[in-house]
Amino acid sequence: MLVKSSPSPLKGLTDFPPGFLFLSNHPALDLLNTELNFQDSGFDLIQTPEELLRWLLESKLVTPETYQETSQQLGILSEVQKSCLMNHFATCRRLFRDVLQSEGAEPALSDFNRFIQDFPLTKSLVLANDTTEHVAGVSIQETSTLPFPMNLLHLVIAACLDCLTRVALSRIHQCENEACVLLFWDTSKNQTRRWCSMDLCGNRMKVAAFRERHKSPRKK
């Protein structure tokens, strides 16, 4: 696994399209890709509850109906409630990154476990939408026991847990462009993926390598 603890800064935010990036093949890694380094300082794409909710929608972790309902609820939150939510969100993202960087070693794993214990989930059986993948015709649904808005964090935590239990850490890499901090899950058959995206970095780096190989020698 290649997850650098001190990623190089991006050369310029204009190199990347506006909005969230969904290039990693897993929502939890897309979540980490909302936190960038730019000119030796952090640049966070999720700084407000509204941005968090929009990310959940674009990640397909909430439905458009839930998004509309939750948007109205966010509008009546106090600044203290919003600050508390975002502080816990930032902690969750940081602890999840620490687990990946340590490859599941201590104390990162224990720190993450202590955090998620404060956000318990209840499990129940519900009718499955796709019965072809569920022999019994039912699936497990996890529900937060916490009141709004902290219940939004259970969606983030669930994505992180799914990544840690379903994705081999050896297949999580950072883009080979040294100026890029984006992570991805390499799902290619031969584990040969090198770039966050061919459009963003792959083609650019190939062109740069080609120019370097064919650079004309300077005249003396």
C-alpha cells in the first residue's frame, strides 16, 4: 500500500476539475480525497455540514429525498451543533487515514475503534431490492442510534469500515504523480493502475516523460 504520510502539495488547484472527485473506486477513499494539500497548507473540500451532505449525496450514500429532508434540518442547527458535527467528522477522517497509513497497526487501529464506539449502530433485516444477490430476499440495514445531526456520521463510519474489511490494503495506492495526493483502490486484474485518473495525471505524466526522452540537447 502506498499512502504517504506527508503528501507533496498540489501544483495548482486549477489542475483539477471543480467539485468532489470520485476516482478511487470506494467512497471511503473518495472521502480522503476531499482533503488536499496545496502550497504546503491544507485545502479541505468539506468544511461545512452542507458540504458534507452534498458529498454524501454525490457519493450515493443518501438518496435525493433524504438529501432534501436533511437540508431543511441543517438549516435550523445552531452554530455549536454544526461545529460539533464537523469536528467529529474531521476526527473520523483523520483516524481512518491513520489506519491506512499504519496498515492497520497499533495504536491507529485502537484509536479508530475508540472513536466508533461512540457512534453505535443497530442492525435489522429489510426486504432486499435485488433478490438475485440475496438468497433469502432480505438484507441487513444499519441504523444510527444517535439523534440528528450526529446520525450523519454513521454513513461516513460505515463506508470506512467497509473499506477496511473489504479492500486489501495492498491494493490501496497513491497516484504516482508526485504532485498529486489522491488515493485509489486498484481493482485492475494485474494490479497495474498507476494514476488517480488518466485524464488528470496519467496522460499528463506520459506526455512529460515523452518530452523528457526526446528533449533536444542544448547548444553550447
